[in-house]
Amino acid sequence: MISRHPRTRHTTALRRVTAAALGAALLLSVSACSAAVDDEAAAPAADQAFTTVTEGTLTCAMSGEYRPFNFYDESNELVGFDVDICNGIAEELGLEAEPVTGAFNSLIAGLTSDRYDAIIGSMSSTEERLAQVDFTESYYATGAELFVATDSSITDVADLKDATVGVALGTTFEEYARTLEGVSDVTTFQADIDALRDLEAGRVDAVITQGFMGRYLAKNADLKVDAVGDVLFPDVAAIPVNKENPELLDAINAALVTMHEDGTYEAISIDWFGEDIS
């Protein structure tokens, strides 16, 4: 449980300070005539002011059950692509990263209650979520796919009449599954790997999840399941931030741009997936 803290104001968003800005600050201390230049150089930093729930820290929420994006490894350390993105953004903002976990369907409530600064947990923007929080620009894009047991006769969502479909609780995959005509039941799971294991065991007839992640999980757990049919819909992940903190939203967007430009994002992506998934 994370205790609630009053938000702490930060007056600079980015960790990099240019040599010109440092030089201007030095000149200010020795010559009044440089004041106008200093004011101009200092203005952007003031514009980038933002708040965090804990001073000097960027608290990033995720489920911890979405391997390889965020999960606990064999030594019970929280790791994954999302964790490294949290670390990279925090570094750009001059903050310490604090990745924390909670049930996926509770993360928005935790964010709006000021328990977290942002959700860096592979969350997609939906109309319902946008009514409660703001989202950054996307930080990766894949697609939802249908998974079935290797020996299944199901080849497409059109074959799901009277079928039981497994999905992770509180996800866009659950929302989509509940719109499918003819589906007998939608069974929810806390983690996609549990849904895929039940799929192999025959306890559900199909699973809808992110295609890239589903294949990764199936391969690493040696499950006899396959993706079938076309991509069902785009799965675009972005970072929710409180509506009352637009400065932090802007700072995170700027940090993501910098991470793309300097190669940090690509390095993180290749480390986890062998390719750039942006």
C-alpha cells in the first residue's frame, strides 16, 4: 500500500541543462547587464514546472502481471519493458524512478487518488478512461489477436459461437470480447499467462490478448496455443496522468521524444524484444 502524499512541485522538468543556460546563470552573478538574457534562458524551465506525489520521485504504476512488459522475475524484482521506460523517463526528468504495482483494473483509481504520478503499464486510451485521466502520446503500438489451442477448429472470431473466451480483467480485450455475438461466456483473469494456461488445459475455448505478448508468453511457457485470424484491433499503449497535472503530461511527452532521439527507447525495446516496437 502506498500512502498518499501531497504533490511536490518541481521547477524543472528535464535533466539536461545546456551549456548556454549554465553560462547565462554564471553571467547573471557578475553582471547586471546580462539579466535580460538570463530571464529568456530561464523562462522555459519555469514553463515546465510539474508536481509529483513524492519529492524527487516519479511513481509509475503497473500491474506486475504483464510479462515481458512488467513482471516479477525469479528474484522477485519488478522488471520489464515498462519498468525500463519508467526509469528512462524519470532520468530525463531528473527524478528517481519508483515503479509500483496494483491490480490493473484499480490503477486509474489509484492515479486519481494521488497514489501514483503516472501509469506506465501498457494501458490503452479509451473514452471511459479519458473521462478520468489524460494520456500522453503513444509509447508503443501492437494489435489484439485471438489465441486458441493448437488442435482447435476455431480459426477466427466468427467461429466463437457458444465459446468461452478468456481475457485479462479490466482490459480493452475484455471490452471487445463482450461485444462479440454468440460468445457463451467471458472469463476474466488477473494475468494473461493464466488465461493462456487455461486455454491449453481446455478450460476456455479462446483467449484475446495482445498478439506480440501472447506469442512471447506461449513460447516461454511452452504452451500449445496459436494465434489465428487477423489482427482484431490496434492495441496502442500510452501513459495516463492526472488531469490536474498537465505540466507533468507535457514533461513526459518531451522525455519520450528525447528517448527516441538519443536512442534510449530503441535500446530498451531491442533489449526486451529484439526490435523497435514504437
